[in-house]
Amino acid sequence: METKVLPVNDESIALAADLLQRGELVALPTETVYGIAADARNGEAVKKIFEAKGRPQDNPLIVHICGLEMLHGIVSEVPERAKKLAAAFWPGPLTMVMPRGPEVSEVTCAGLDTVGVRMPSHPVVQAVIRKSGVAFAAPSANLSGKPSPTNAADTYTDMNGRLPLILDGGECTYGVESTVVSLIGEHPMLLRPGYITKEQMEQALGEDVLVSHAILEKLNEGEVARSPGMKYKHYAPKADVTILHGSFSAYRKYLAAHAEDGVWGLCFDGEADKLPVPCIEYGRQDDPATQAHRLFSALRELDRAGAKVVYARCPEKDGVSMAVYNRLIRAAAFRVVEL
């Protein structure tokens, strides 16, 4: 299959819309990462996403819409909490898990009785949905397990020959996937951290938001993944990644003791020149938004550099930093060393 990479204009948006209506795949930018879209109501189309990514089919997908009226048939009810969160954060990088409606393919939801829905703010996604009339399922546009792509070039690296079209809308704004909150049950629960934080949702809801243990720990044996990004190893480069938790001086000392060919560091801005191994910087220590924006591209850069072993500086674990730590600990297959 030939994969076209086209700039965003009226013609390419019309082509993307036509492909989606015909049950084909399109990769396109969102404000979070690039995604692979297919009609969420068309199970055969959605199966192509799993094939293109090499993704296990027990991993649910998120449905993307461009207006609240599109929720009809996608969810069976819209909880009051969802209305409050939508008023505060939609369009934007927030996914809400609600009771599944009759029109969503079982393939999209991995057979679950729930569905995650979000209304992205990126104008390209909104234009494609409006033009096609298709609410689409869209995971990140990477091969399963690899770092999510935040630009068209990295999307092409993974998806060339696997789908017909990539829309090149430039670099993504946020760089990590959407926040996922479950509105099923007595209390809202954060399933995947993102740019919309637990604290922001609590302010909008006027109540506590619980945090799933699977954000910072492995899923328990047999536990169902209610959200994308809950699997054991995810977002990982080819290198073996280990997170080092401690001060900069302790980090530098550890690298010095483990310096050899193929060993790289993943550090904060301004630190690389002070370290005894080659390093990629992934954002400012005091600015988690820069870390989120650059983490995945930094992991891909480590692959291009031929890194075999990567020792990563540990981010904080609250606010937007929780999203960065969540992605990094999965890239590291939960390997953390306390310094």
C-alpha cells in the first residue's frame, strides 16, 4: 500500500473524509499526539487499526466527536458529571468513559460495556469529522508499544505502507495523550493522566477524583484495561529504559559508574553538558508541560542515536508531571532505581 503524506488543505481534508466514509484509515494530528482514525461504528474498519498498529484487541479505543449532539448512540446516557466536565474542558484533551451506546462497534470498545469519548480541539480533526460526519475511533499512530508520534515524520516512520493517508498538520501542542476519567460507578476515577489534571477536574466537579492504582503501578493479573495506556509496557524505545529517582548529583554519580558504549541519559534541560554519557534533554525540570511536549520525540531520538540502555531522570508525580511519569514508567517497564 502506498502511504501519502499531504499538507492540510480543503482537498486533503475531503480525501480523508472520503476514506473514512469508505471504511479506510487516516492518520492525522490532534492537540495531543497523531492518531489513526477509523469509523467507530464500523467494526471491520476499526479492525484495520489493530492490524496497522499490531495492537492487542483487548485494548479499547477512544471515540472522537466534534459536537455534543454526536454523543447520541455513542453513549447510552450522559452522566451529570460528564456535562460539567464537558462544559469545563471540551473541546480539549479529556476523554470520559461512559456507558456504551448501541451504535459503537464492539471492536472499538474491546467488548466492554463502556466507551471512552473525547472532543478534540485540533482544527484538523474537527474539520475531518465535520466533513465526513464520522465519529471515529483513534489510538496513537505508532506501532504498538513504541513512543507515540507527535509529528507527521514519526507517524510515517511507523505507518508507511500500513494506511493510505497521513495528514501533516505540524507538531502536536501537548505531546502526551488525553486524560482519561471514568464516570462509571459511585466516584469519578482517573484512569490515565494527561494535560487536564486531577486537580482541575476536582475543581470543575466539586468533588474528589479517585486515582486508579494502574496509573503508577502494573495492572493486576486478570484486571481489565478500561482505558488505553494501562498495559504493562508501552511508549517504549528499543533501548532498555530505567528511571533513576534522586538528586542530580546522585544521577550523575550513577551514570559515571555505569558509563559504557550504548549507555545514554534522558535528562532535563541544561543538564546534558554536565553528565558523563551522551544525553537527550526532554524539558525543563520546573516545567512539566515542556516535558510532556518533548518526551516522546526524545525517546524516538534515543532510538535514532542507537542507544542500548537509557537512564532517565525522574519527573514529579502530580499535576501534568503525573502524565509524564505515567508514560515514562511504562517505557521503562516499571524499572525504577532509588538513588
